[in-house]
Amino acid sequence: MSLCPEVLPLSAMRPVASARVLYADTDKMGIVYHATYLRYLELARVELLRAAGLAYARMEDAGFGLPLTDVAVHYESPARYDDAMTIHAAVVRATKVRVSFQYRVTAVRSGDASGASFDVLRAQTDHCCVRTADGRPTRMPDDVWHLLCGQVVDVAGDRV
Amino acid sequence: MSLCPEVLPLSAMRPVASARVLYADTDKMGIVYHATYLRYLELARVELLRAAGLAYARMEDAGFGLPLTDVAVHYESPARYDDAMTIHAAVVRATKVRVSFQYRVTAVRSGDASGASFDVLRAQTDHCCVRTADGRPTRMPDDVWHLLCGQVVDVAGDRV
Amino acid sequence: MSLCPEVLPLSAMRPVASARVLYADTDKMGIVYHATYLRYLELARVELLRAAGLAYARMEDAGFGLPLTDVAVHYESPARYDDAMTIHAAVVRATKVRVSFQYRVTAVRSGDASGASFDVLRAQTDHCCVRTADGRPTRMPDDVWHLLCGQVVDVAGDRV
Amino acid sequence: MSLCPEVLPLSAMRPVASARVLYADTDKMGIVYHATYLRYLELARVELLRAAGLAYARMEDAGFGLPLTDVAVHYESPARYDDAMTIHAAVVRATKVRVSFQYRVTAVRSGDASGASFDVLRAQTDHCCVRTADGRPTRMPDDVWHLLCGQVVDVAGDRV
């Protein structure tokens, strides 16, 4: 009964970004503050696009943006200070005006020589293409759309 | 097709907190960064509880916490710098180990003398009661649970 | 041997904003993360200006901004979760292109019925007037400059 | 007339961390929000210590912390979205209870094929050793102090 839909298995995603938990990320319970993870999802999203050949900054220069319309996160086990997080992501849907990403964050506990990783969270974000000039929804440029379509994976981890 | 479930109408929630958008909250699109709103949901949650007679800090002093297990947000129309936001919230479910809150954020545009408000987002957060000593799920103290139950409203805005 | 210059005594500043410490503000040491206070200094600055009759958002609408060129903070005693902070501020210098603010943050410990307040930090920020169009330094509009000059207080707390 | 003292030249510091500017880091002026840089200074500090053989998380496990007592930043030229920042840092002082770091942040503009870097800011942070149990100032463990002393550089960039 999670607010987050089922997401792809780890094997169907790519580990697109990694980061160690900073003091800045933690809260008084000694764990990463729940909102802070969204920053790392952004990092994963932009690095996934960059690896696919799409520099988001250049898309904006061309007058298009992909703001979030929805986010859902299911928190599994909290990351703590200095834990080494890996953010895995995939494109799961791309239409001419919308794109959805799914994510899994895993982490290795600071100082854990075994390197065993645990599940931190799973998440999905939905985005709508807008003209940055006025924020109005619009169709993506064709090259962006084709590039995103080429990234879409299905539950088996296959490009579709 | 939002990731956020339907939430209570405004009329069934209470306006529990208000804040003007700071520069710190905005991003380069000139709007509030999507993760920043979660901070204001926290503000609303803690003030809703305080108004109901529950100081969350005292609950923690007693060894109990209510970390998030899930969050879902549907972004409607972005708030901008200096807009006057109001965060409305309600308890929508309370069991002995879990509690869920729903939220609506509205805003009045900075400098808009008409005072017309627009819908910024709607959201839900789910929480699990844990012992702060070890983070293990546990039953809430009876007084907390009774207090939360007394706050639960149904879709018509009635206490249930 | 602090990095922050001497600042005005509390009696020479105005309590311009207040806020309770959120979970979002804390770090794993259970105290407010040092960078988070800068957000509250911004809140104080904008409310000081608003109380003086200058809506910073309107100044930006007119094409002028006051970005920071310098900040210095001396941390005295940390605020903790749910502490009630008061941010005191004053304008200490205003030329046609520069303005400086000083701040003192005090707090009352959460649940402390005595209401005794303690010193959290003192700080100064320096700002330069720029054209928002291109970020170039420029002279302030005369009405803004006169208004800021009218706010300048000296160490005795007198308007100068 | 900066609030930040003179800091070491770039040549006397090490480039200890790098990061691209995220949307999360920017504000409505399209530049990195001034408080956000402090997060990157923390990243640099912890990576400088890690490279020197001191895992800060382990120091905390042993009951010691190094909270900030002072910070001063002089902002030179703002970094923008997707700019590639490099954070340079050095230890400039270490006594048995205090340690100071200096920093320079440089950046290469997003999409700038020339790779030319510009100066973003310079900063200093001062820290005091405390017992994490009660937050009281204390002497550092000898091994930490010796390690920090071994990192101290003077203005010529020599270990002192």
C-alpha cells in the first residue's frame, strides 16, 4: 500500500550517479532528511540524460524544460552520514509531451568493509515538457523525443 | 493519472501554516524548487499536531518518532518568489502504528492586490511510528494515538 | 578572533522574524546545520525591508537586485529542533551601490517554560546593487537608497 | 574590504572535490544560492580529510566532532546551472582544539569548450573540537591533531 508505484528492478536500471551522505543531508535522527533525496534523484536524472547524449542545460538554452508534475517516493531503509549511495535510474515512459523516470537508491554503510549494499528507496517522477519562456506545455523537439524513446526500458530491462 | 492519490477538498482541511517564498526556495526557472515544498509540508504537519495538543518534540523526548515511509506530490501551478503560501493539512488515517496526512498548498501571487489564491500542489505523506532509540516500528503511546484519531477527517470534512 | 566583525548589540536591532527549528534544519548532531541559518538571515533581511516599506520583489520587478558579496557568521550556541528562534537585524551601512546588514539570532529552547533566550549567532552580510538584466553593478534607484539610509543605525542604536 | 580574510592562492590548495551545479542549487537569479556553496565547502573539507587518511565519520564514532565556530565567504563571480565547479581547500591552522580551513571555488561554464575557469568564491571556516556526547570543547585525539598538523600549508604552499 505504498504511494509509489512498482518500479523496475535494479537490474533494469543503470547506476547513473553516486554520492556520499554529507552532514548537510542529515537530520537529527541521524539519517538523510526525506526531502534531500530528491536532490539526488535530480542528479541521477540529469546524468542519465547526459550519458544518453542530452545535456539538459542545452535543451533549456533551446527554450524547453521538463519540470516535475508528480513525484512519489517509498522510503525503505535510511541512509546515514558518510554512507556511499548509488542512484539507479531509467526512463519508463516518453510521449511527445511527457516523460517518466524511475529510481532506486542503494547504499553501502560507511566503514562497512564487506561492501554489502541495502535498499534506501524507490521513486518515480513524471515530467511535462514546457516552453521556458512562458511555462506552457508544449511538444518536445523531435530529437529530444527520439532520444528519450531510445532510453525507455520495460520491466525486463529491455529497451522497448 | 497522478502519482498522488485524491486528497481531501480544501474545505475539509485546516490552513495550518503560512510562509512567503524566499530566494532560498526558488530555482533558476523562477519557481519554488520541487523538493523545497516538502519542508513546508513538514511545517504544516508539526503545526497541525501542535494545534491539536501534541508537541512532536515532546513525543521524541518520550522515545517515539514518526518518520516518513511514503510521500506523493502532484504539482499544479508553481509558486514564485515572495508569493504568500498557505499550507492546509489534515490527518486522514491513524492506526496504532501508522498515520497519514494530506495537504494542499495554495498561494497568492506577490503584489496581487486582489488576493486571489491559486492551487500550488496537493500531497500525501505516510508515517510509521518508531522507537527513536533503534528506529524499530512500534505502537504509538495510547495518548498520541487517541489524539491522532480525534483529528482524522473524512472526505466530507467531518471528524470520523 | 572571529571571522565575523563586531555587530550591533541586540538593543540596536529589531526582532524582524521568528521561526521554529524544523527537522529539515537539523543535522545528525541534533543542531541546526550551519548553512541553514543563512536562509533565516534572508528571511530577516526581506522582512526588515518590507517593514521599512521596500518590497524586495518590487525592486526586482524594477530591474535591480542586491546579491551578497560577503557573509560572515560567528556561531555562539546551537539552536535545536523546535527551538523558537528570533532573528534580529539592522542596516549598518548604505552607499549608492552597497548595503550591509547585521544580525543576531537568539532562541528559546523548546519546552523551556522560563522563556529564557540564548545567543545563537551573530552575522553580517554585504550586498552590491546590480541590474538583474545582466548582473552588472549599478547605482540604486534614489528612493531605495534614501529608504535604506533612513534605516541605518549606529552602535548606540540611533538612526544616523 | 571583504569580510573574508585573504586566503591561500590556488597553487597552495588542492582540488579536493568537484560537482556540477544542480537545479536544486540555483535561485531565481539563475545563479547558485549563496548558502548552497557551504554544502560544497563541507564536501571539500571531508574529502580533504579523507585523502589525508582521516575519515570524519570514524572520528565521530570515537566521540569527537569539529563543528564550525565561524565562516566567512567572499563571492566573486556566480556559478550557474550545469557549470562544473572545483572546490580547492587547505588546512591553514591546527591547534589542539581548533582547526581552520580555506577554500577557493572555481568553475568552468556549462558548454564552454575552451575549459576556461573563473573564480567563484573564496572562504574560510574555523572549527572547534568538541565531545559529541555533550558538545563541550575538548582537545583532539593526538593522532587527529598530528594528522591535521601534517596538512597545514603556508602561503607559499609549503607544508609547515
